[in-house]
Amino acid sequence: MAECDKASHWLAEKSQAQASLRQTDDPLLMAEDIRKRESTVLRFCEPLLSKPPPPPKARPCLSASCVSLYHVLESNTQLLVCQWTQ
């Protein structure tokens, strides 16, 4: 991520310097320079972006009594919320 921060900081500095020039001055920020920075950032980020996400964590299996208790609590909570908002 440091490489991305460096590139972002570099672009902000160059853009600010470019904005301070007159329209008749030679440009400081060239497309070629931006492409070089882009390729550097892509070389750094490509392995991170192509890495598959980790698998989701397995949820613990609930017993039948826990499931029924969950449904009772869920319906009571909905009832309380409904009564509170009315």
C-alpha cells in the first residue's frame, strides 16, 4: 500500500505544480510519466488483486433447542420493536 500512497502523493504534487504554470509554459506532468507510475503500481498491486479471497468462516452448528430459542427471541424482539415504534 505504500507504493500506492507514494504514487498518489507524487500525482498530487505534480498536478499542483502543473496548475501553477502559465498556459504557455511547457508541461511538467507528461502522460508518459503517468504511465510509468501506473505500471509500477500495477506491478506491485497485481499479485494482491489476483489473490483469491479467504473462504468464509464456518458457522457453528446450532442444536434444535438453540434454533427454537433463537426464533422465539427474534419474534419477541420484532414484537417489542413494533410496539415501541407505534
